[in-house]
Amino acid sequence: MSTETETELEKSTAPAAAETPIWKVEPSRFATALFHVLGIRRRIVMANMRVVFGDQLSASELERLAKAFYLHFFRVIRENLAMFWRTDRRLADMVDVVGVEHLFEAGEKGQGILILTGHFGNWELTSIAAMLQYKEYRDRFFVIRKSLSAGLEHVLFRRFHQAGLQVIPPFNTLSQVLQALASNDVVIFILDQHTMVDMPKGIAVDFFGRTAGTNRSLALLTAHSGAPVIPAIAYRKNDGRHVVRFEKPLEWIYADDPEEEIRLNTQHYNDVLERFVLEHPEQWFWAHRRWKYSEEAETKKLILLGRRRASRLPYEAHQHADPDGNRHQGPPTEQGS
């Protein structure tokens, strides 16, 4: 990376004031270039931001937020590439862990712990750095991640395993998660991505006022095991340091109907994630089609409406009215009747 680019990067992320959110700082030329030239999925990013903020932000404010997101994502990539050559001590020193006492207290119950989180901050680096600070939890933290090719998996997950963070593939997940909870271990659930509602693990609940297909497995596992759910967020401060914050366990919401119980608690999880998104909006992963369920439902509705209209066309198109207003089947004659 050139010296000029480095200067632009540091300038754009330097804090203007301690209380000023990063995304409200005037974007640099480098951030603007990332937005216009390397704006991966820019249309999806802008559409998602409009869902969340509606008319609360002007068009220029939304664009500024998007530029801050792309700059943040660039830094995440750069940090993760450098992570493979950084020492454990250097990585651990990059992150402040807050609220770890909630983990310790929940662990005393012996039922395991479920972590509710999403794609916030640099979720890869902060997970590893936090593990390196608390080596008593080595090999006791599990994260559910999509399996890639053997070669890519070795490269991407090598740092996880070195830090003692175990990876559970997304197939045959239930038995492995239950085994981890039975051993009083910790399982991280990343719950901010689309899940098909016509699959057993999917359920339709709201996310920022719009229906979103959401994974119901976290609520099901809590109901089955009694393991507490602890919300966690990772974010970058204005000075460049990272924070991992754990919160108090969520209270379980009871209902007479078991299915309604799962729905209510999954909705509660989404409510927590909403709060996290608004806390540091430039640091959520906006490029994912989170409301894919709503988009598909709207598309199906339009297709069905179009088919209904089309089914009426052949009959109506072959009717005509005579001068007296009476309708007749078939094209009009030369006399107009």
C-alpha cells in the first residue's frame, strides 16, 4: 500500500471528537474511492440502509454511512491478512474485553452458554484476540461456520484453532452443539443472516420492521438445554482499538404455545441485534441480503398477481361493446356490432 493511501486511511479514521460516531466524520478521498470503485454489492448496501433508516437519514447521509462501511470493511480485510503474521501477544493487545464477568457467572450454572451475535466490527480478529486473553477457555469456545474447500478451510481456520476456538460445520450441527453445552462450553451463534423459512430451522420474524427469515435454532436450543443466551458485540473505537462486549443473559420469554415461545424469543434476539446495528452502524455487514425473505415474498405476490391478470386477458380481450353498451364475445364487425 502506498504512503499516500496509508495517509488517507489514517486521516479518515482519526477521531474528530470522542463523542462523534465514525460514520459522521467527513469521508476522505480514499473512502469515497472505495465506495465508487470497489463498492461490492453497493446496490444491496444502499437498499439495506434505506430499510433500516428510512427517511431518518438524507441521501447524502446514507452515502456517507455507506462510505464509512466500505472503509471499515477494507480495514477488516487488511487486519485479517496481517493477522496470520502477528504474534499472539500483539493480537491480544489490540482488543479490550468488557463484561466477561457475565460469562463467568453463567458458566457456574453448568448448562453451557450460547452467545448471540452477528457480523459486527472485525468479528474474526476480535474472536481470536479475546480467546488469547482468556486461555482458560481454550478449546471451550465453538463457532458455527460454513465449511469451504479443504485448502481454504486450512488457511482461514488455522488462526482459530491456534487460539483455541473450535469450528462446528453447519451440517450435523445439533448433536455437536448439545455435546458442547453438556460439557459446559460456549457456542457462538451468528444470527444476522437470512434463513429460508420453508426449512425446519427457519422462522419469519421482524428485523427493523420488515419480515426477515431468521434461524430458530438458538431459541430451540435454549428451550431444550436451559443454556443462557448472552448477547455480544464487537466494534472498533475511534482510536482504532477493538472492543468485545458481553452483556447480561437474556430473560426467557414464556408463552402457552411452544411454537409461539420460539417465535417470541427469536424476535427478542433480533431486537437485540437491531440495537447493536444502530450502536455502530458503519460496522455491520450491510452487503448481505438480510431481507431476502421479504423480497422473495413480494416477488411471488407480484408474479401471482400478474398471472391472475393475464388469466383474464384472453376473455376480456375478445369482448367488445355495441353502440348500446351491450358486450359481445369476439371482435367487432365492420358495422360495429
